[in-house]
Amino acid sequence: MKAGTKLKSAVCDTEVMVIRAGEGVVACGGVPMAEDKPAETGSPDSEFSGGTLLGKRYVDAQDTLELLCVKPGAGSLSLDGVALMTKDAKPLPSSD
Amino acid sequence: MNISLILEMAAEAAPERIGLVCDGRRWTYGELLAASRGAAARLMQYDCNFVSLLDESSEAAPIALFGAALAGIPYVPLNYRLADEDLAGLLARIAPACIVGDVERARRLNPDAGHTCVDRTSFVAAAESAAGNFDAPRDDEDITAQIFTSGTTGTPKAALLRHANLLGYILGTVEFCSAAETDAQLVCVPPYHIAGISALLSAFYAQRRIVMLPAFEPDDWLHLAAEEQISNAFLVPTMLARIMERIDAGSTANLTALRAIAYGGGRMPAELIERALELFPDTAFTNAYGLTETSSTIALLGPEDHRLAQSAKDPAVSARLGSVGRPLPTVEIEIRDADGLPLPPGESGEIYVRGEQVSGEYRERSALDKDGWFPTRDAGWLDDEGYLFLAGRADDVIVRGGENISPGEIEDVLTAHPAIADAAAVGVPSTEWGEAVGIAVVFKPGAESLDDDALRQLIRDRLRSSRLPEQIRLRDELPYNEMGKLLRREVRNWFNE
């Protein structure tokens, strides 16, 4: 996993881009994500079915990994089985 | 990584939302993405190393920018205001390119270079009709754009911005879809300037509708701002001054929707920003400082800082109105001396910057040091709270008998005088000191002018005697480029005549 890599969900439409690469297994809907979308898609594990939101950033509690949701879906994200949470950035005034 | 992600996400979130208004036509994000894909399909058929825009702002600018990104070809916006000779040199440096815009000029200036030339109307029409031919983005090219610097000191340099730089900037500073559907941004910076590119990327990512004004005229700006209920605008200081002149002269344009004005590009006179804060008491002002090589903004002075400084009794706080604010949370800034050693707050040196958005790279070489720091060649200093003050280009510093003099300190004293409209201080050859101060002064129309002795007294009252000008020139105006940057080289030439 490196910054810029896109990971796809095996169980829904979710796609994320790695902003900050960390160690461990990134999963969506409880199933590991991969650069290539698997041919057969299952359904999200009920524990990880909260869904992803387009444009949101997701981080782990230790802030080692950061993902940007570039396509939303029904599954929710986790790292080594622990759910990721959304990161709320302090808004900057537009300068462009 | 590819900046096309920005438009793809905007179109995914809201395909029917209006993203661009240009010359009366309204484009949705879905239409913009389709046209960019169509442009990419076309561009991939051409034998070209670059996609170049030689045109004023129009829908062709985002379609060429994103089309080139999807096609995996670097985008090169060219300055159509350049003289034939200079433009010919740049065209030769990007051959063979697909040139969109002024076909006649490109063919005349750089014939037989293998360019594919397409006028704006044909380019947009072809892009719209070819959307179905697009397969998938080419992701192997990591250079998004090559932007020629203005070259006020020599041959223009080809600055390279990579997808990682520009995406790093946008993802680090803009919240996706954070704009309200009523938000609209009036863009009047030229497309060949970094601000023209970053405006497109930021606004698309925030989903703030862009309204383009290809050629700035204050009355057109006021008319469009009222008609399109503009909420955000970016202006260079001279544009703001001209808009305020029209308002003072009785313009009745309704600007009630205007919530935020960002400015940058050139030096903002203290008197102008103070008047603007009074004239627009409810508007949020943001001062942005950045360079082409840093993918736009690296430091900003936000709305709260402006209002605090406006009402402050503490001189250190009110002085911040003359600063460019604090570094973005995503970049580091250091001030260094001539030996490259970091300087403490309050001491002036060269501004160094580091961060994901910082490219610091040219076609010929990278200017980054081994730790990734980019020497900006801008001079400046930080105050105790980390506010950055600019002190001109490092190359503009006047060295008088070994003493470094920043032109800005002299210019500030001069322009604070009620009779003086504008002033520039430059280094002039001096037999005694090697270099000494020369000043060029513009008096306000109708104001009582000061003679040379009075001008020297004005500086003597406020600054050390080394700042006293050896030579003085009076002029009707100073030379600026279209971004409000003072052309110091031309001012210097006045003293050699």
C-alpha cells in the first residue's frame, strides 16, 4: 500500500484512495480491499455495513492511515478489523 | 494519482449541478466530465507531447486541463499577451503540441514544428461529440502541468507541477462538496497563471459554481457579480482598486451576495485594504501568498485576522494587515540567511517552503535541497506569532555598501503619504556604495507634489539614512504586469537612461 493507490471494495461500490499509507489489512464490509475489483462480489458483513460517504476522509484511532472515499458504497471501512472513523478537517477560507 | 479524480468525484456526487458559467452557457459537472473525456479521446489520437491552451479563459480551459490529465499528457497554458518573439520561443519549446485557441498565431509563429492546431469552438465541439470514445484514463504520466514563469529576470523557466503536488494541495486545503448550491465564484485571473488552474481545481472540488470573466473590466465585473449573485471572488490588488473606484463613482451593482474576497498576486497597499475593509464591512477578506512552484497558496491571512488587525490597538496586531498570514497547516516555512541557516522571528532572510504541494521543479532541474526545501527567492520574515511578512524578491534587495535594504520598507513610507499614489524603490549603480537607493514616485492627480528634498525628508523622518535615495524619478504610473506584479526591471532601467 502506498499513497495514491486506489483500493476497491469486494462487497460494494466503495473505492478509496490512500492518502497516508499505514500497516495492516484495509477492509470494506469486513472483506479485504484490493487494487483490482474481484469478479464476484459478496455483501457487507452486518458489523461493517454503515456505508461510506463520497469525499470523506477515514482514519484509524492512531492516525497512521488515511483514506479518501472517491466512490461511495454500502460497506464501511476497517483496518485489521477495527472500524475507521471520519476525519473532520478544520476548514480553511478559500484562497483561490 | 491524477487530478481527473476531482472532476470525476464532482460528477459522481452531483452530475446535474452547475459547475461552470461561461459566456452565457451553463455547464453541469456531468457535462464537463463528458467533454473532458471526449477531449482525452481526441488528444490520445494526436502526436503531441503537450496540450497547450493559447486563449483567454473559457470552457476550453477546464476541458483542456482535465482532458490532458485523462489522456496522460502534460498541460501547458501559454500567455497570449506575450510579444510574438517571446511566444514563438515558448511554442518551439513544447513542439509537437496540440494547441487550442489562437490557431492563426501558433501557425504563423512556429510553422513546421508539428503542432496540431485547433480553435476553441472546434475543440469544444469535438470534445462534446467524442465522449463515447473514451476508454480509461492513462495514469502513467505524473506531470499535470508545465507553466512558464513570467521571466521578468530572464528566459522563462518551465515549472513542472505533478499530480501529487496539485492533488496534495486540493485535498489538504479544500473540503469536498463544502460549498452551498447557491455559492458562486467569479474568476477573472488568466488561465496561464497558477491561480487560474488552482481556482478551477478548488472550486470543482468544493462544488462551488465558477463564473468566468475572460477579460477584466470593473464595470463588467460588477455587472456579472450582481447578475450571477456572486458569493466568492479572487482579485489582484489593482482589480480591487478599480472596482472600488467604480463604487465610489456611484455604481449601484447589487453585491449583497458577495461574502468573501480573496486577493493576492501582487503587493496590496495598506491604504487600499483598509478602505476595502470599510467599504465591505461584512465581507470576509483573505490574503493568499503562493508561487507557481508551490501549486498556489502556501500562507494565508484569513478573515478574522483582517478584522482583528483592522480594529487592533496593539501595533503588532494591526501590522498583520500587511502580512500574508500564517503557513497552511500542510506546509512548513523557514526563513534562512545567505548561508542557508534558519533565522529567528523578526529577522529577514529568504523564504524556504516544504510540503506535498511544493514542486520546486523545472524542466531543466529541481531547485529542492536534499531535505525537500524549496528556496522561493522571496525575502521575508516571521513575527513572534508566526505571521509571514514579505520583503520583496531576494533579487530585489538593495545592497548598499554591504547593508541589505528591502525596497518594501521605503515604499511603505512613501505610499503612506497622502499625496503619493504609488512608489517603487530599486537598487541603482553608485560610485560610492556600489549600489544605492533610487525611488520612482507617482503623485495622486490633483495632489500637491513634493520636491526632492521633501521626499528625502519624508524618508529621513522614518528610516535610517542609508535608505535615503540617491536618485529620484517622477512618473505618471509604474509598470505592472496583468497580475499586479511590479516590473522592477523596467523601473531600474529608468535610472540607467
